Amino acid sequence: MSGFPPDHPGAEIRVSRNFTPRRGTDRPDMIILHYTGMATGEAAEAWLCDPASEVSSHYLVHEDGRIVQMVRESDRAWHAGKSFWRGETDINSWSVGIEIVNPGHTLGYKAFPKGQIEAVIGLCGGISGRHGIVPERILAHSDVAPGRKVDPGEKFPWRILAHAGVGHFVEPARTRKGSMLKPGDEGVAVERLQSMLALYGYGIEITGIFDSRTEIVVAAFQRHFRVSRVDGIADPATVETLRRLLSKLPASSA
């Protein structure tokens, strides 16, 4: 493929050959946000277009807000890897992937520039409008691959996106004293927590045992929705924030 017209107005085109047809659907119903986790945007862009990498993304958003499209929205990019959300395991087939230039946790994780976030908001709004993607289906890579991935991380400003109409978000509950659910705990309260996380969409078994997987999923939830403390321990504020999110889901999604 030598080129294609951009799906998003104003996007530059740099074709990646790392794609396949979508499976089981002809259009996406999710958006997955990532950070690049590389030293520079140029290096990330080159890697996503290198056949040897066997990875790709539909879009990359540079720090200055410049948007590069590498795979058509109608095609299946290779960005999510092993992942899960609400029963679906082939997230690549059902999503549009957006890589956001940031060095990530291992190379000097930093705040995302205002212009870059404005570009992400515009891009997500355009994709959502073209495909009818609902706010609760705009997710972090860490949501669909908890433990394996942590991007775009706790510095990503989900609140700003939500105020612009992008993504599903509620104000986190305030931290307060109370009982905490932690590794090793068992019982009805743990089962209820796991049930709520699964109902929202996370890949977790409902066992009533606060095991290592539960700790990982709780941390992933905190990294997106309650960033003041990302420790995998379900304190009252974490549980209340999860309840608020579930209460705000449309009836068709709950």
C-alpha cells in the first residue's frame, strides 16, 4: 500500500504495513489509548511502521499535537496485544489504537503537553463520531491489559478529556478512613468488589479471594479513575469511585 486518504482531517499519512483485516466486525466500537514509551516520537513512529516490530497503531499523536495516521480505521492494527474487555479478547479487531508520544515510566514519565491533549481530544471525538463509539468504550491500554501494561498511566488527564466529552469518568471519591480490601482477604466484600470490576469490563474472576490478579486489576482501575494512590488496595475511596462509575453507565451497558 503506497498511501491512503486520512480518516481524520489534517492527519499526516505514514503507512505501516503491520495490519490485517478486522475479524468479526467491519468497524471499531472501542478506542484504546497508549503512550509510546520510547525516547522520541520519531523513534516510535519508525518502530510502528517497521515490519520487524510486528506492532502498529492507527494513529500517533506527537507532543506538539501533530497527528500521524499509519493504519486505516477500517483495518486491524496490532496495538493491544493479549487483552480483554467485557468478554472480548480480540481487542485489536474491535478498536482504534492511538499512541501518544511520552517516554513512559521507564524513560522519564512526564506530564502530557496541553496541545497534545487537545489533539487527542479532537481525534477521539472524530473517531467516535465516525463509528458511534460511546464514552465508556474509550479506554486505557492498562484497562484491557492490566499488569502487562500501565499506559498511558496515572499522569494522563482523563478528567480533562471527560470535560470535553471524551471518555467515561466521575470525580474520584475523597480518601477517608474505613476498612480496606487487600491481598489475602476473603469473603463477601471481596466477591462484591470483583463482581463490580467485572461488570465494568475488567478481566477478573469472581472468587471471593483477594489474590494477585485482583490486586493487579484494582491498581489498573486506580491508574485510570483514582490516581491519588495506585497501590492495588481497595480502600473506601476506590470502592466508592467504582460504584459511582457503574451508576453512570447507560442501562444498555450495565
